[in-house]
Amino acid sequence: MKKRLRFNLLRDEHGASLVETALVLPVFLLLLFGAVDFGRALYLQIEIAGAAHAGAMYGARNPTDTTGMSTVATDDAPNVPNLSVSTPTYGCECAIANSTYVANCPASSQPSCSTSNLVYLVKVTVTGTYTPLFPWPGIPHSISFSSSASMRSAGS
């Protein structure tokens, strides 16, 4: 009788779901937290790119107002930690590929554009720091994201 009871206990499926849940739950939580952290990093990168674009759009209308470009870029991403805007530049280059960008575009150093037009540009670079919620193996404690945007502007 005792042999039969032991054999029935081995075949009994009570608690099998609990064991399966205990095995699968850590993997599921790891995937869930990884997706959340990845989503936060992606959101931060999108916010930084949007801030650079907003600063460049403002600069296209007000090319000499570099303080305004920085302010607009900063105001566009208020939730980004450690957001910094490098000094926006206003310059010019020829409208052909691989031409040299000249900051501030003074008349004495404007590029000679014999086969194309002179194009005036503003450039804004925004940087922010991302810190993961959890310390993941192989991923640094903080990651710096940067984005630049340039846009044509009216001439000087």
C-alpha cells in the first residue's frame, strides 16, 4: 500500500503550476524590466533630437540669437536629466556636397561658391545623460546621448 501511495505522489500534478510559475517569473520580469529601461532610453534620445531640432528651427528664423536657440532647445525637453546645449553656431557653406562649413560667416572668409549658391546654416547640438533604472551587466552606469540639427536660414 505504501509503494502505491508513493507512486501516486510522483504522478500527482498538484503544485506543478506553482513550480512552472516559479521558473518562468524571473525570466518574464527580466524581460519586462529590460523593455522598460530600453523604452526610457529611446524616449530620452527622441527628446534630445526634438530639442536640437526645435533650437535649429528657432535659429532659422533668428540666426544671430544663439541664446534664444539654447533657450528654445532647453525648454523643448524639460524632463531630460543633465540636458546641455553647446553654443549654437551660425555660418555658411556652399550648396554642393562636401563643402566646408564656416562659422559666423564673415565676408572675409566666405567660401567661394563658383558653381553653386552660398547657403546660410544654423547648427544646434544637445546632449543629455541616461541612467538605467537597474544595473545591467555590460551596460555602463550612465550613457550620454547627443543629437545635432542644422537648418538653412535667411542670409545675414
